[in-house]
Amino acid sequence: MGTSTTTAGGDRSGLERSPLSRLPDRALSWGLTSLAILILALIVFFFIRLIGESGSTFSTFGISFVFGNDWDVSRNIFHGAPLVVGTLITSGVALLIGVPVAVATALYLTELCPRRMRAPLSGLVDLLAAVPSVVYGLWGVFFLAPKLLPAEKWFANTFSFIPWIGGGGSSATPTNYFIASLVLAIMILPIVSAISREVLATVPAENKEAALALGATRWEMIRMAVLPYSRSGIVGGAMLGLGRALGETIAIVLLIGDAPVIGHHLFSQGYSLAAVIANEFGEAQGIHRSALFAAGLVLFVLTLLVNIIARAYVARGSRGMRVGASADLAMAAAESRS
Amino acid sequence: MIPSETRSKEPTMSTARGPVPDQEEAAPDLSAMGERRAGHGITVNGLNAYYGAQHAVKNVDIDFPANEVTAIIGPSGSGKSTVVRCINRMHEEIPGARAEGSIKLDELDVYDPGVDLTAVRRMIGMVFQKPNPFPTMSIFDNVAAGLRLTGTKSDNLRERVHRSLRAVGLWGEVKNRLNAPGIGLSGGQQQRLCIARTVAVEPEVILMDEPCSALDPIATLKVEELIDELKARYTIVIVTHNMQQAARVANSTVFMLDGEVVEHAPTNDIFTNPKDERTERYVTGKFG
Amino acid sequence: MSALSLPEVSPRRRRTDRIMRGVMLAATLLALVPLVLVIFYLLKEGLGSINGAFFTQDPSGSFFGNVGGVRSAILGSVEIVLLATVIAVPIGIGVALYLTEYGTDSRFATVVRYFVDVMTGVPSIVFGLFIYISLVLSHVGGNFTAWKGSVALALLMLPIIIRSAEVVLLLVPASLREAALALGAPRWRIIRKVVLPTAAPGLVTGSLLAVARGMGETAPLLFTAAGASGLTFSLSQQMNSLPLQIYNDVLSPRSAIVSQAWAAGLTLVAMVLILNLIARAISRRSRVA
């Protein structure tokens, strides 16, 4: 690439790159752009096909597919309320159990933990995400479910005055909403904790110092300077955990009991959208199969919505807070780790 | 003069309620805090502070007289901020940092093992280099933050918050928007807000670590005016890079170099007739 | 001068502080309990079934006699995930490169990034459904085949790779890129000689983590690769895989098969853990500021 004097013939090849040498660059740019377009097209394509396959279900059952309570394979009736309800219950209870523990863990690891222990302990918590779903299912079925059944019965009997949560002691089964939710809570804990940790790390040290300098105890400092600042981000992280919980299949199908009904209490069996697909797809024909696609569609839309709201929440939090490193990017790092 | 940070967003832009002109600007009014009371001094004896293996403060003895402003000047790395952070025991918050020696507030040694950290920090307040109001809190809540820790309740709380805002001369400017976010104020106002927050819990001593270095000249002057008023009630220690500032506000000045106290004298003497050659070289600008 | 005493710090405040700190520590320990228990039980129940036959025989699938081993499952997993990786990693890094090198300001890139984000939240079974609809139903190249399972897994791994690669690529100091540009180097050469080598450890780490994730997935394979007992190396047939094998065996009435499921689980977790640890080791050894 040396300089050259322009000759009368206008030969400035030294300064100007030949079209040929620019080709790889353009090819690369083109190639990568088309890749990106491909991804977009793929998602749209799948969405449309999924709608197509579920079409006959919605034309046959209409809105009762989602709200009607009668999922009967033998009579070819597919009203999926038990599925939707089961999905929501297990995810909701999983959040209830998992998010507080995850956030408390994140707080410990960022604010209280001795520096030397921080990386190893964080790594261990992250390792929870490495265990495959089917292994959690296996462990849940043979260890956790039988182990906890007596305690669940005791709980239901002791608190029988609480509607739905208590009172089912005598009919509690080893597989039920609760045990599925508990294992689900364990599964979402690492991602909620990882995202919370990233969010907590962005709290400006100067605000923490200000709190301490006013004579706050460590916990008061967390309450005053750390939590309010991180609230949006943590909520976003919890919602991402929710998204994960909604879509979880294998552990649920092994632990929820796969009963196509809305269970009468926390310790009875139920079903979920993902579980029904996994279970019944193999032998499904015709309208049954279409119903399963429809279940998949509902699940897809549900998780999509939750995800979109979650990310909006995190973005809102970080924009308003003048966060240094983009919280979104930090989230990407956290997610890819789990 | 230290180049200042540009003024942060004017509150008019952030509260989104239309322009609110600054109210009448009041001078600081310490009498709002109640009857005069004498302050208490600090005596530092044999202070050694470390960051890990680095010996940052070496055997420092300083007397900070009550109801006076004492400035600490010196080049970067001289240990002046570290000394000040040892006084309210913030130094040990840094991982690996420790300090030994005696720092007495009156007869009380803050390094006494039986002493409660939070109580010490209540008695010895701190204003930081960069104004740091709590971003999620309103102006009112910022000032109330320390009071709420000790369970001060509504009427009493409100009265004390208003009092503190009056005391620092911010009342006129914010009285109609106490619920606006604290970070919506200008840099100088934010810093005075932080001072109000510190003053609200009624400490004996106020430590200031380069409080004006992030402010523009006008805001700086207002803070300095405030410091002049504050010394009537509090003992003030101010770390500063700016020698003219020390000359303007401080009764006496300490010159530190490489972790040691070189000279401590009435401000006038330090600048016009320094005893130590190193002091003379610093104040005449030959280094630092 | 009145004598000075420090203000009283209410014992309630001190107690609250102590309690909350205890709660946070307890939560962390609580979070680790399942990890310990899972590994403990995997070892306790699974170690006994691990022997030579475990690795050299295929599952017999019969109700009586020899249960066989999980050879076809292990090899099938490796094959399916390998193909998925070959598909997902180049495409993923390519899209990430697009986002960081060419698309930092364009609206289109923002849309792509958003869609990729959204993809991370799609349930794994839905990916299986997608591939089922588009490839299996249409009988493209057979019914249930291993390569279709790989495509489903690749879809799952793609957003993970793209996002982690994007993070890593953005960490390459702008000064390096600018220096090369100032020397007149064309974009593609900068990417090949400057960006990719610098980002390589991080890209490998991200890919390994995606692979570990792919290894553990069952749902996407249910109606794509669909599983088999016998060993096959042909990607255009149904193929077994470890997660599928475990899933099939969990509810088996034969306790010997259940024990084998534990052992298979132990093997799977070991493989995933090793991938994770290698990924972390690489990431640690190459800390980019």
C-alpha cells in the first residue's frame, strides 16, 4: 500500500484498492447480513407454520381450548384449561420459592461474601444450571418426591384451613404440583441469581459509602442504597426465570403426575402445556395432534410475552439509572453462563 | 482552580413539569438547627494505615480543634484522604485495608474495640468528593435517610428535614419540590443536599473529602460560604487540592507528604511563612 | 465542654442486621444443597452400574435378561451434538460478527438482536415442534432422523452462541481495530487476523457452554431424532441419545434399568461438567482486562 505519484494515465492503484480486493469484504458483509436475515425469516416461518397446524383446533374448540376444563383424549375433546392452569401454578410457585432464595444468594455473594470465596461460590451456584433437566427429573422422582411426601402430608394436614394449599393431606401423591414446582425452583435459581448478581454489581459504590457514612448497618445499607437501585433489573431477572419455568418440559412431565385435570390442592396431580406435548405427541393423530400443536402455540406466545416484558423491564431499569456497563450485555453474559 | 464538572441536569428538565425557576436563594442559616452548642475536637495519635502491604499513613499525629475548620493539603498520594477516612472508620471498608492507632473524639477512642461502628459514623459525618444523593430518593427522603435509620417519626422527621435544608441554605430553592428526585438538582445543589443529609443526624464532626472538586466556581463559593457557617456548630476537617480554598475557609492547615505530616500551622502561616522547606516548595507550586 | 458519649444503637437494629446477614448466608448454602444432593445420589445409585458392559453394549430394550449398556446413547449423543455444533457455531459467530462489525448502528441489526434475545426464551420443546413441522411432517430426507434432531439442537444453541459471542467480540479493544483500519487493512482481514484471534478464547468458551447445554436437552429430540436402541452411525436414521435413554428408562418397572438410568445420568452430568470446567478454565486463563 505504498503511495504512488499519479501518472498522466491516472494510475492510482497504489492508493485505491482494486474492486477485486474489495470482493471478500463485500462477500463477507453480504454473507453475514443474509445470515441475520435468515434467522429472522426462520422465526417468522416457524410461527406461521405453528399457527397453521393448530388451526383446526381453534376452529373446532375456539376459546374453550384455553379456558375450558376438559382434556379428554378418548372423546377427542381438547379444552386445555388444566394445561394452562398447571403451567401457571408450577411456574408461579417456582418463582415464589426460587426468586427470594436466588436474590438472597446474589446479595450474599456481592455484598457479604469474603472476597476469596466469591468466585468459587458463585461458580457452584452457576453449576446448578449445568445439570440437565432429565437428571433433575430422575432425581426428583426417586429421591426428592418420596423423601418429601411425609412432610407434604404433614404440612397439608397442619394448615388445612388454608384453601387449596392445605387440606389435601390424605390424598397427597408423590408426584404433584408442589414437587414439580420445587424442582423447577431449583432449576431457575441459577439464572435469576446470575442476573441479579450482575445487576447488583452495577450499584455505584459511592451510594453505598454514603449510606455507611450515615451510620447504617450493613443490612440497612443494602436496603437503602442497593436494593432500590437494582429493583428493575432484579424484577427483569425474575421474569426471565419465569420464562424459563414456563417452558420447562422433562422435569415437569416426570413430577407433576400428568393428570389432565386441575388439581384440587397443591399436593395433587396436574398437567402442563409442555408436559402434555411431551407425553401425548407420540401417538397423537388428527385433531389430537393439532391440539398439541395448539398447546405449543399457546406456550410459545406465553413465553414470548413474558420475555418481551422482562427485557423491557431490565432496559427501563438500566436507562433510568445511568448504568455504566449495559445491563443488557451483562445479562447476555449471565445467560450464556447458565 | 480545579476545572469543574459541568453542571448536571437542571431540575427544570428532569421533573417534566415545566420550568420551575430557582426560588429565592437563601444564605445558610445555622440558627435553624437550634441553640448554639459547642463542638468537640478530634485528636489523632500515632495513626498508621495500610492498604494491604502498602503503608499509606505513617505515624500521624494531628489535633483538630473543636469548632474550627482544619484543612489538609498535599499532593496526590500523600495520604490525606486516607487519614480522613480513618477518622470515621470508612477506611476499613476497603478490602484488605486496616488501620491502627488512636483517634479520639473528645475522650472517646473510635478505635476502641468495644465501640459500635455505626455509632461512630453517626457522630462523625462525611461529605464526599462527588455529590452522591441516593438516586432513587426524593430531596426530602435523601435528607431524611439518616434520620429514618434511628426511627425518627413523621412530624419530628419533617421538622428536622426542613431544618437541615434551611441550615445549608437550600430551603428556598427546593421547598416547593421536596418530592422531586434528588439527582435532578444541579451539582452544587446536590452537594449541599448531601451536606444537609449529613447535618440532619446532628454529628459532632463533619469530614469533607475534596467536596468542591466536582463543582463549578459559583457552586464552590456557596459551599465554602456554608462551611464558614457550619463551623459554629461542628468541627470540620476538609481535604483539599486547592490551596486558595484552604486559605479561604480553614483556620489551620496540615501539610502532608508521602503519608506523613510535614507541618501543621494556622493557615496564614503555612502559606506566608512555612517552616519546612517541603511545605514551602509545595505552596509555591514547585511540585504537586 | 460536656462529656461525650456515643449515641445508643438500638439493639433491634443490630439484631436485624445479624439476622438478615444470617438469612443471606443461609440462602446461599440452601441453594447449594440440591447440587450436593444430586451429585451424591447420582454417584450412590449410578456408580454401581458402571462397568465394561455399560459402555460397550447397547440397551437391550427387553423385559428380561441382560439390560445391556448405553453405548448407543453415548455415541448418539456425541454425534447429534457434534453435528448441531458444526451447524450452530459458524452461523452463530457469523451473526454475532454481523452485529458487532457491520450492524452497530443499523435499525436492522437492532431488530435482529431483539429477535435473538427473544429466541433465548423459547422453550426447548417448541424448537422440537418447529423442526417436526417443517422437516419431519414434510418427510424431507426421511421421517425421524438424527440430523433433524441436530438441527433442533442447533436452533436451541444458536441464540446462546450469538449472545455470548457478541459480548466477547465487543470486548475486543476498539483501538486494535482502529489501528488495523488506519493501516488500510480490509474489513475481512481485520476480522480474520485481529478480531477473531483476540476473541477466540471467549468464543470457544461460549461455544462450549452452548454445547454443554445441547448435550443435556431431551425435549427437542423427542420428535425429531426420536431415539432408538440399536447403535447406528447414520445420521439419516433415528438415533439414541443419553437424555432420551434416561427419559425412557426413568419409569421402567425393572429396577436394573432404573439403576442404569442413574448411571447414564451420572455419565451425562460428568460430560456436561467436564465441558463446563474446560470452558471456565479457558475463560480464566485468558482474562481480557
